[in-house]
Amino acid sequence: MELPKFILGDNSAYPEAIFVIHTEFPRFIINLQDDEIEWLEDFDKGDEEELLTESRNCIAEASKFYDAEVAQYQE
């Protein structure tokens, strides 16, 4: 099965949260309410700098995806 790069998720236990799941490497789930990221990959200590840069890019991409999805629902 081929998955989309991003998937929206919600959970009634977290009514204010909006989750975006990134299915490609590096896989993660981001809560757009507070920009908290849960990485689904294991990283080495040496990857810390790259991870910091990648997390900025991932937050920006996830936010753009969410905005585009919401815009489609509003039309």
C-alpha cells in the first residue's frame, strides 16, 4: 500500500490537538497545537544538528499541508 506523505489525525482524548503524521523518512507525528514532535525513528547523537534542521523543515511542511487541507474543506 502506498501512503500519502502526510495524514491528518485527531483523537477525542485530545480535543484541542490537531495531529499531522509524516509517513516518509524521518517519520514523525506533530501536534500542531503546540508543535510537539514525536519521532518514529531512532537517531544517533551525531544526528542532532541534522535533526534540528530537519525538524524546522518538517514543522513548516506539516503546517502548509494542514493549511491546504483546511482550505479545501472551507470551499
